[in-house]
Amino acid sequence: MTTMTAVETRSWRPLRMVRDPLTWRAALYLQVSMGLGLAWFVFLTVGISLSVGLMIIWVGFPLAALLITIVRAGTVLERAVMRAAFGAKIQDPFRPLPEGHLFRKLRALVVDPAMWKGLGYFAVLFPITLIEFVISTALWFVGGVLLIAPVLALFTRVTMDFGGDTRLIVDQPLEGIPFTPVGAAVVLAALYVTRVMGTTHATLAGLLLGPGAGQAENQVLRARADHLQASRARGVDAAESERRRIERDLHDGAQQRLLAVAMDIGRARAKLDEDPVGARALIEQAHAGTKEAISELRDLARGIYPAILTDRGLDPALSGLAARAPVPVEVEVDLPDRPPAAVESIAYFIVAESLANIAKYARATRASIKVSRDDHWVIVEISDNGVGGAMARRGGGLAGLADRAATIDGILTVNSPPGGPTVIRADLPCTW
């Protein structure tokens, strides 16, 4: 498995490398890593020798268990060091430890390929870091001395012995000026060598301290399955919440009005012969109640799935929402073709709930709705110039919208600093 490091993906231009703090963190690691490599080399040499040699009297077994535990902890630390020094994000390759007694867990560690890969990494760490240290130190030292040779000559005699009869001696500042551009070139070479050695070291660490190709694919699939499971659970919760809302609206709204209509009609029928005027008033009241019940049922049906969305698409449906909003709303829909019905429905309800929140809480004077297509995604943005402070609290309307978007693996983000403006963005996939 190849590990893409931050060092590898950063700019390779000299000035940017000089300004990049990751370059200097990598250079620092190459200077001090030889001490870590030497420590691991001594530890493994002594630890393995003692463990194997003392197994004949059973003392070596707990020593081997301790060695294995320390190696695993060392891999965790080394992955953190790789991230700090090179920006390499290496995933944990170790299998989960089984439940049960200590011997069972140690046995799982022994048969885990990640343990032996980590042991191999620490076994070769010392010679690798030794080579890195020698090359890095030589380049930075020679380049630095040559670069500031005129300044050093003010205080002391500069002498550099390159072996054989080749020797550099600078007694006066003027004598060191010709070596300054040479030193700059060597420092530039040191920057590139540091970048190359850092990338190579991080790649090796990714191969030996990270998961293999098959294991990494399994981790991705497992994470995908967990995400789908969470999305399905959130979708079920959103559907259940919607069902309860519909039941509540029917019970508290249309059902009560229809019951009142039935009672008015019954009373009117009883008074029809004795009090025609009173009966007519009751019939008119029942007629008004019927129209109100029909209006509520129409609103309820629109809340389930508006007919205009099915017949004409997202643009007219959102324009209808904007026309009913209490503040001026600018609508911009740029979709080359109609997305799937589920995407249209979720986008519609996100806009509807957002406009309702603007009317209730935002104290805004204008709002805008923008819908566009980005490859396989439909992007919905609702913004207003209100007071801000909106948050997706658990059980709240915005959290419900996030749950609704999650049913198709969509993402809802809320950016609403105190004082505004508020921007609610939904990224809805057209394929899943």
C-alpha cells in the first residue's frame, strides 16, 4: 500500500519549500531519527537474544510477550511521528484484539502480520536513519558553512577538509564571498534531498506500519458499511418522525374540523323544520369548516410530496415556496436535467424548512436559494442576512434535515455565525 504524504504533495518550488514548516520538521526528523533507530536496534537485539535464550527456563516467554507489547506500542508512536514529521496519515493495521484472557490476546498479536511488519520496520530503521543522518548532516553543514563563510571569517578562520589534498581555508570575509553562491546551491540541494528522503522514509513506513492493500480495502468497505448503517438508522428515525407529524396534524387539525362539521350538520338537520334561519347559519358554518379542513388536507398533502414537484420539477416548486415566504427570496436553479425524485423531494423539504426557520427566527430582510449541479451531486444553498446563530441541535428541525439528507448519503452543513449571515448547504448525490 502506497502512502501519499504531505511532503510529497507539497510544492517543490524552492521558495515555497523554504517557507513550508513541514520541510523543516522533516529535516529535524532526519537529524534526530538516528538516535531512535539506534535505540530500537539495541532494544531488539538485546530483547530478542534474551527472550530466545531464556525460553529454555520459561523466563523468555514473558520477556517475549513484553517485547511484542512494546513493539506494538512503538508502531503507534512511530505512526504519530510520521504524521508530525512528514504529514503521512498511516492507518492502524492491527486486527482488533479478541476478548478473553491475556494468553489469547498475545496469541492474536503473534499471528497478526502487522506485528511482524512492524518488527521488520524497527529492525531496518537504524541503518536507514544512519544513511539519512550522514547525507542530511553533510549537505546542511557544508551548505550552511559555505553560505555564511564571509560572516564566519569575521570571527574565526574557516577550514573545511574534503579529504586528500582538497581543503578550503577562508581567512578574510572577502575570500568567503565567492563561496556564498556555492553554499546557496548546496542548501538548495539539501532541501530537495530532504524532500526525497522524507518521501521515501514515509512511503517505507506506510508499507511496513500501515495496512496492506487488501486490508486497506477491507477497512474502507467496513467504514462504508458503518456509514450506510448509520444513514439507514437516521433515515428510519426521520421517517418515523414524519409519520408522527402527519398523525398529529391529522388528529389536531383536519380530524377535529371534520368532527365539528359533522356536529354542525347534525344540529342543522335537527333545527331544519323549527328554526330554518338557525339551521342555515349552522350549514354555512359547516361549509366554512369543510373548506378549512380541505385547505389543511391540501397543506398536509403538500408537506408529504407536493404535486407541483412531480409535475413540473424543482424550479417551479421552489419558486412557489419563495412566493409564499414573508421575505423577498431570490431563486436560482441551474440543473441541466431533472435529478432523481428522491433528490428533488429532499431538496424541496430542505428549502421549505429553511425558509420556515428564516420566517420564525432569522429576522432577515432577504434570502436566496441556489441549486446547481456539480458532477454527480446536486448542491442546494439557502442563505439569508439575518441574525445568525442557527445550529443543528439534536431533535431540532435542522438535525431532521440532516437526517433526511443522510438517507441518500447526502451531507448538510450549517454556517451561521452570530450576527449572520446564515448559509445552509446540502450536497445530495444523484447516484448511490
